[in-house]
Amino acid sequence: MNWGIEMRKTIDAVALGELLIDFPVYGKSEQGNLLMEACPGGAVCNAMAILAKLGRKTAFIGKVGDDGFGHLLEKTLSDCGIDNSALKKDPHVHTTLAIVQTLAGGDRDFSFYRKPGADIMLTEDEVDYELIKQSKIFYFGTLSMTDLPVRNALFKAIEVAKEAGCMLCFDPNLREPLWDNLEDAKKYMRYGFEQCDVLKISDNEVEFVTGKDIDTGIIEIIETYEIPLTLLTLGKAGSRAYYRGIKAEQCGFSVQTVDTTGAGDTFFGAAIDRLIEKGFFPYRTKNLTASDNAYGYDMEKEIEKEIDEESLKEILRFANAAAALITTRKGALRSMPDLQEIYRCF
């Protein structure tokens, strides 16, 4: 795709959101105490990690505590090849933590230590908007919509991203314990639907926000919000893609699952990598008028390549494989598969 300002768009993807420490439970000690591992994580950052592992240039905007965990996360971003120049450290509020326990059947229970946590303390004036303007893709979720001041920081960042001609990618990543009111969760999920060019949503999130079965609910979301490309994850069953009347579906991969944390993030990041590889950027055309574009060039001529069902299936298969592989490892951010591993999974 001809960006028209290739020298200005120097970053493939930037994310704004949560960066935290996940503590998955892996058993018990000889004394009967729970054993946990401090795993760097955070949904939006996990997606940047798989993109970086696949050779894309990524950056992260967020806040951690000026504490041991925050310093660990700062180093982890660097180790994973993610630009951490926009990471802020709060001297008064500790890094956000999450205890993750796997339930029977594979579902997970999250206990968050975030009242407050450093990630929600990011303010509008702390966001590096120039970094966003340099990026082709802006990635966000709802965890930065639960509280102020980070909610306002995200909303301002989305405005800047749209003006700069970024493709907006949204993953609701619903975590019910973080919302004081679940109606607010639905409200802000719908806000994300209105803004995004590409949506990744899980089967349970479809049912949550629409109150309808998956097949009915996903079509209602796509048609109501006119989302160009929607990716639906179905757990072990695989995934679907919906693009302007085309529907594609791919089954999942059978693996020995150890930890499902970050599987959806890995799926979406891997899918975005394939979109970049194919030069496929499904924008909302109404966001790309010259008057709204901060750079003033005519993107109406370069809206998107057309893509067919077979190409969508290729994207899904690649993303399914990456997501399956991450579940065979502990943690997510430091455990991303590389290109060769993903293709060997085929």
C-alpha cells in the first residue's frame, strides 16, 4: 500500500493500554502454598510483542509504577523489541498486578490489584502523540476505559490516530471484575465498535454485549457499526472473519495447553501481521477524507486492497496457529512464537 507519507509512517503499530504483571497459578509447594510466576503481560502489549517477534516495528504507550515490577516491565519491553520510550513511571502508585487461576474446563479467574494501579493513572498530557502519528496502526482495548484519567487519555489518542490516518484495531478484552457497572462495559465496548476499522471479539463477548447467540449477535454488531473487518474467536473451535459480505472460517489447532493467558492477544497480533504482509488495510472511508487527515494527503485513492475468502482463511489459519502455540507456554509477553514455529504448526 502506498501511504503517501512513507517517510513519516515509521512504525507499524502502536498500542495504548495496560502493562502489568500476571501471576498464573501453576500448582502448590510441598507446604501446600500456591506457586505463581511473575509474568509480564497486558493484553494490548501482548499483541505488540507478537508483532515485534514477527519483525514488525512496534511501540507501547502506558504507565507502570516506579517500583521493581515497573522496572521489570520496562526492561521486558526492550528485550521484546518494543519501543518503550513512551512508557511512564508513577512514583506514587504501584504497578498493576493480576492473579490468574485456571478453572475446570479451561476458563480463567482474574483477581486484579488495581484500585488504583499505575496503568489507569496515565494522563492526556503524558501521551506521546507524535509516536501515534508515526504509526500505521493504532491498537486499543477497554481496560483503559474502566477508569479516569486513562480513559480520557485513550479517547484523545484515538482522535489523534484517526486524524493521522492510522488504521484502528480494537479488542474489547472484557474483564468483568474491573468494571463497577457492567452496563458501562457494554457502553464502552460499543464506543470501540464505532471507532475501529478492525475488530477482534470473542464468542462470549458477543453474547455479553448483545444478549444474543453468537451467530445473530456478531452480524448485529457488524451491521450496526459498519465495521469493515471483524475477527471472531471461538476458543478451541477456531475463528471466523467477516469482511464486506465475505465470511471465512478456520478450525483451531489441537495442542497440549498449559496456559491460555494471552491467546486472544496473540491471535489478533498475528492476524494484524498478515494484514500488513498482504498490504490489506480495511479503513472506514469516512475517516479518511483529506479535511480530516492531519497530513493533508488524499487517502481516498488508497483506501484498501480487496481481499477474498481464501486470503481471509490464510490470515485466520496463521493467527490460529500463533494463538495455539502461546497456550503451550507459561505467560505471554516473553513467550511469543516466531514465524518458523507458526508455519511448522501447519
